Amino acid sequence: DARVTQTPRHKVTEMGQEVTMRCQPILGHNTVFWYRQTMMQGLELLAYFRNRAPLDDSGMPKDRFSAEMPDATLATLKIQPSEPRDSAVYFCASGLTQGIPSNQPQHFGDGTRLSIL
Amino acid sequence: GQQVMQIPQYQHVQEGEDFTTYCNSSTTLSNIQWYKQRPGGHPVFLIQLVKSGEVKKQKRLTFQFGEAKKNSSLHITATQTTDVGTYFCAGPRGNTGKLIFGQGTTLQVKP
């Protein structure tokens, strides 16, 4: 079965360090989403791309977070510098969308479990 | 701002009992999606409802979209231990392209 692949699965690092999370969307999917999940806030959309172009990153703290899609098979989410409050599970999801992306199902990866000490 | 609320937050049932979770939006939705997340897992798409009053079934799961397209429900008949997990509804935020997820209903099933 086609699946979204995220690396690393787990990351523990000290505050102040740079963290890079990677996502390989399902081949042929044109839209990639980055979500953060915490107990307090639930699932929050951080940013999303379509055809590699960023469409919305309003959910992302701009001062420390950045999201890019260097090519169609790779999306990255970086945090620099990381802080303890960034500890969460970060999910990447992909979909094949035309028109409004929220009208199509999203396929999630296994997530990166990030702990910032 | 637009909100998607789910109740209950938690539900514990005995295996074989039925289970229902309800989803309410503060605004009319063009569609609603349901996802299931197993403990330690990732959200998995279950279904999408688009039409007012729509009812769809997947084996023991029945999904409904309200007539006003502002609420939805998921009903599981005769729960099994494999149904354990958190069920999320999600609706579009206007035409922004974003999905707003409800807080989820976590289902525990006692064997």
C-alpha cells in the first residue's frame, strides 16, 4: 500500500538545537500538510503546500519554524532554535487535491515524536 | 472563529455495546470527514460526507451528516476491542483549504 513516510520517528534533543523533520508524500499526491498534535491543542495545521508551492503557513510560528518542499518527493519542517514547548507529535499528510484541498481526504504518516529537553 | 466540537470526549463501553460520537460545527460545512487514530498511531481517513442528510455505512459503522450540514455523528454497533481509538471529525474552514479537526472522542472497549 502507498503510504506517507516520515523521518525520524522519534527525536529527543536539547533546547536551542535545530530539528529537521522529513516527509515523503504518496507518489502522485500534489498536496502536503504539516500538523502538530498535543494533548492540549489537539491537531493543528501548521502549513500546507500544493504542487510544491506554499499555500498557507499561518499556523506556524514564523520566528522559529520553516517549511519547504525542495522537490515533489520531499517536504521538510525545521525548528530553529527548538524550545520545550515544541514537544509534540508532528504529522505530515498528503492528498491529491483539485480546487479546495479541504474537500479531499488526507493520508497521514506515522509522525515524528519530538521531545525538547 | 469557526469551531468544530465533539462530544463526548471519552467513552468507555463493554464489548458488544453500541457507541455514538457527535460532531457540531459553528458554521455550515461543505463536507465533513471522519478519521480514526489508534493509540500511538496516526489519523486514518474513514469517510467523507458531502450531501445534506447523507448516511453512509461501513460494516458496523454508520455515519450521518445533518440536514443543515452543521452536525454529524458516527455510530458503532456492537463494539469490538479493535474499535479502540480516538475518532475525529474534521470540516473545512471556509474556502481556506484548511481542515479543522474536532478534539476527538476516545473510545475504550472492555472485553
